[in-house]
Amino acid sequence: MRATLAACLWLPAVPAAGQDDAARLEAAQQHILRGRAHFQAGRYAEGIADYELAYAAFPDPRQLFVIASAHERTEARCTAASPAWTRFLQACPDCEERSTAEAALAALTQTCPVSVQITSEPAGALVEVDGRALGQTPLGLMLAPGPHAIAAELDALPRLRTEVDITPGTPVLVPLRFGEPVVVQPVLPAPAERDNTWSIAALSVAGIGATTGIVFLAQMVDSVDDFEGAESRTAALNARDDAQRQAVLAQIGFGVAASGLAVGWLLWEGSGSEARLGVHPHGAALSVDF
């Protein structure tokens, strides 16, 4: 009885476990079937869109594996597949396909072009890369990993020549200063933003639990006063029963508050890490091959 009452208190808007799983699972399966048909016809963008809808309807990390695999077959492989593989690895740290995803991500890093920004002082220098004139500084390029010959000319200044070895997966800045050695500077990625959504939700639950506990505690105190001032045995028994029930509810409220605080703190501390397990809590299986 107490467990049922606690559920009514804290989760009044949540349906019974598994109540709508069948409908969501069926919707996901329909999107997967359409996605497979698109993949088999070579329509990878359409297939990816359907698998994204399937994942939204009923999340399963294996759907992300299929999405990343499909991105590998598109023209946007280097820009889309890498974040797709990273997304899968973050969602499913224990999946059997993890080694395959890591190998694919490493291959992308080794072969895909890297962002290179070339500047000069003064600006406006004509830049050649590997013998091809590509524009004037400041100049943004995508270059394959490996060595590249860079030359720059500006008015009557001596022609500047240098060799730059592009490291896979590391964007770089090449600042050219005529008459000075060239020092290539790696462009550090911006720090990942902390995602506090779940920690804030847990702390909100803690606040609700604490408020409810205080309310029932105050009611219990009133019931104790009623018990002590009762003029009949029936009134005293009713006041005692009310006080006991309110004490239980107050304990539940404070217990939820303590749990919410603990979970919120742990999620806050761990929110710097992007890894999150994305397996659906009911564990229903989906077929995601194509």
C-alpha cells in the first residue's frame, strides 16, 4: 500500500511501466523497414532520416551504429561520419560493435582533410600550396594529412617557402611572417559544454520531495496536537492514525529529497563526460541491419 501511495505522490503523470512501449516499438520498426528500403536503393540520406526517427521513437544504440555506417557511404563522409561514430561510442560504451566503430573513427581521422587557416603579416599575401595558387591571406583550406609545401608572395618582399606536416584530425593555424620562421600552431577545440539537464531534473525532484516532506511533517504535528487534545477515544484514534500516515508520507518525501540530492550531485560531477548509456530501460530488441 505504501509503495502504491508513493507512486501516486511522485509520479502522477507517468503511465504504468511498458504501457506505450508496444506503440513506440512498432513505430520504430516501421521507420527501420523504410530505412532499409532506402539503403538498399542507395538513398542513404533518406535511410538515415528514417533511422533517426526510429531512434527518437524507441532509442537503441545499435540504430546509431547503422546511422554512422550509412554516413560512411555518403559524399559527406568526412564531415558527418565522424560525429556519428562518436555519438554511437558515447551512447553505448559496452556494445559489441564498439571496436568496429573505433576502427572506423580512427580511419576517418587518418584520411579525412584537416582544417588549415593561413594568415600573414602583412595580410593579402598570395598563397600556393603544393604548387597551386589557392588565394590570398587570410585563407581557410581543407588539406589532407601529411606534408605540404606552402609558399607566399607579397609585393616586393622575399618569397616565403615552408613545409608543413599536417597531423590527422588536428586543425592548425599557419601564421606567415615575412622574414621570420613559420611556427605551426594547433587549433585547440573549444571545451565541451557541460550538460546538466539530468542533474537539474534530479535536484528538482529533491526540491519537490523536501517540500512535500515538510508539508506532511507540519500536518503530522497538527494531528499530534489533535490527539493530545482529543475529547473522545474515537477522535484520539483518528488523530493518531492521521499522525502515523502523515509521518510515513513525510519520511517518503524526505527520502526522495535525499535520493534526488545524491543523484543530482553524482550527475553534476559526471556531466563533464559525454558517455551516456542509451539502451532503452525495457530492453526490447530491434533489428537494425541493412
